[in-house]
Amino acid sequence: MTSNALKPNTLFIEVSGSGLPEVDGLFVPSTAPAAESESGTVSSLGYWNGKMAWDRADGKCARSPALSYSNSYSSWRICRLDGHLAYDITCDDALPPTDRAWHVYKKGVAPAPSVVVHHFDPRKPLPKRNVVFVLGGPGSGKGTMCSLASTQLGWTHLSTGDLLRTEREAGGETAATIESYITAGELVPNEITVTLLKKAMDNATHQHGKLNFLLDGFPRSLDNMDGWYEVFGREAELPKMLYFECPFSVLEQRILGRAKYSGRSDDNIESMKLRFDTFKAKALPTLDLFRSQNKVVEVDASQGREDVYAVVKASLAAHTDPALAAQPLTEKSEMLLGLRPYPKRS
Ligand code: UP5
Ligand code: MG
């Protein structure tokens, strides 16, 4: 592939928190004309030294591109408004690193900035996202099927239960509240759950370009649904819901099977019963609401995994990339489907 045939440069870079306010800001795909750099590399529009390059969105930088890669110094570099180099990072990464501290150059000021890559212009409203809610009793296979759709079909799997557990482990100010609700098998307050969900969705869209979402274990109550409307708006069309129907005796067996390795504080008979009661009392009314709007795909989740997955795959087909849908099963998918054993734990 020649440099002129490279994919169009469509990423946006946000630089913030530097000790130098004139460096903070949004950087957009560079419009600098094709040129030859000091290392002799001829670059096409939007590229410099064979890697993507960006200008300041406010156009105020004396240098274009203002964020680019130097072959001579093997480093990414960010300029101040006057065009002088302020921050750099020595590496060969294809994009400006977002996970390491940048070096403060002599015309810069500490602390080094944080750098975020956006797939969509953060100044514009986000593109339309496809959201599917996945509901079902504890152990009905929501996590398994959503992992399959993520590994195999490229959908982004967000489990509100997992988001809550991660937040609890991070030990922030809501950690103790989350723990008390989860162990009691009750629902964590809306403002915690929906805020985590929104943050995770926006992050996946802006930073990873994801538009297809499976929300595993949400909404678990009409109250959750109110939280959803408050954050995402009442006008938006109600998402589709996959409902995993499964008798209690099967759920119980699966949860107790999983308890041997899951390490979850709620994978025991007592919590399991409380979770099931909460599910019937709180989640089933949301199911009725979605049924009344013809938004539910009923899935018999007591069937074998391959049969359940076939239904899930078909119901996501309209928004799944056909190339991904056609690819053979990955090893991880085979494990999730029970067709291949998981590697032994050491
Ligand atoms: N398995 C899966 N599918 C199978 C099949 N077809 N045939 C045979 N076996 C199958 O599956 C469970 C087990 O069954 C696994 O071993 C699997 O291999 C096997 P899994 O995919 O893990 O089921 P899942 O439905 O995800 O069960 P989970 O226990 O995660 O469901 P819960 O809804 O109870 O748990 P969640 O993590 O969503 O929530 C936990 C708690 O967080 C809640 O009780 C609540 O306190 C809190 N919470 C909120 O407050 N608000 C929220 O919005 C979300 C959670
Ligand atoms: Mg789960």
C-alpha cells in the first residue's frame, strides 16, 4: 500500500491536564499539504512520516501538523501554540500513546498532559447507537451469550453487574453501598448504575468507535427504566429486549455449577434465592412493558448453548457486520459454547 492509498485520517485527539493550557485542546485530522519531512519521507494529506497527524482544532498553532510523529527522533510530539515542541514520547506506536506519561520537553511545563483518542468528533453529537437490552433470571446465560456476541460478532458487551463489581473493587466512595446491595441480592440505586452504564457506553463509542451495545442485566426494574430515560432521553426509541426464559431449577443448577470457580459473593443458595425473588418482583414488570410495545425477542434459555446462541445471533443480524457474522468460531467462542474445554487453571 502506498502512503497515498492510506485510509482517511478520521481520529480526533484530545489533550488535557498539561501544565501548559495552550497545549490543552482538541486536535483534528491535519490539513497540511503533502510534504517531505526532514527524514525524507513524503507524506499524504493527514499523514506525516507515514503516521497520522493532527492540527489544533482552533487553528492557532504556528505549526501544522501540531501533533505528529518524528522519524528522526522516533517519537510522537505535541507543539505549543507558538510551534515549539512541548511534549514528546519515544516509541514506535501507530497512534499517540494514551496509556503512558509523555516526556516534558524544555518548552513544556509539568505535569505531562493526558491524551485521549476519539473515533468520532467529540464536539458533535454521538452517532446513533444500536442498543439491545438482555434480561433473564440469575444464571440464565446472559453473560455467556453476550460474551459470544462480543467475541464473535463485534458487539460491545456491558454487564451492569460487572460494571458494579469493578466499581466496588476500585474502592471508590460508592464501593460499600454497592457491596451491601449485591450481597443482599437487591438492586443498587439508579444513579450509580445508570451513570456507570453511560460512562462505559460513551467511552466505547468515542475511544473505540463502537456503536452496537448489548446491555446485560439491564433494565432490572421500572425504576431502572426511569433512570435510563433521564440519562438517554424519553424521545429515543425503546431498545429491543432479548428475554432469556429459564425455569428456576435449571438456573439453580447452573449457578451452583458456576459457584465452584466464579468467586462471586452472591453465588450461593441464599443469595441466589434472593436474586431470583428480586428478579420476579422487579424485572418482570419491565418485561411486561417491553412486551406491550412488541419489543421482546423471547429466547428459550433452557436449551443447549448452541441453540440459544443461534437465536441471539439471528436477532442481532440486522446490525452485525456481515464479515464478522460469517467468520468461523474463535477458540474463545468454542469454550463459551462448551465445545472446547477451558485451559486448566494453575
Ligand atoms: N450456562 C449459560 N448458558 C447455558 C446453557 N444454555 N446451557 C447450559 N449452561 C449454560 O451463566 C451461568 C452459568 O450457566 C455459567 O456457568 C454458564 O457457563 C452456564 P451466565 O452466562 O453467567 O448467566 P447470567 O445470566 O449472566 O447469570 P448472572 O448470575 O450473572 O446473572 P445475574 O442477573 O444474577 O447477575 P448480574 O451480574 O447481572 O447481577 C448481580 C447483582 O448485581 C444483582 O443481584 C444486583 O444486586 C446487582 N445489579 C444491580 O443492582 N443492577 C443492575 O442493573 C445489575 C446488577
Ligand atoms: Mg452475568
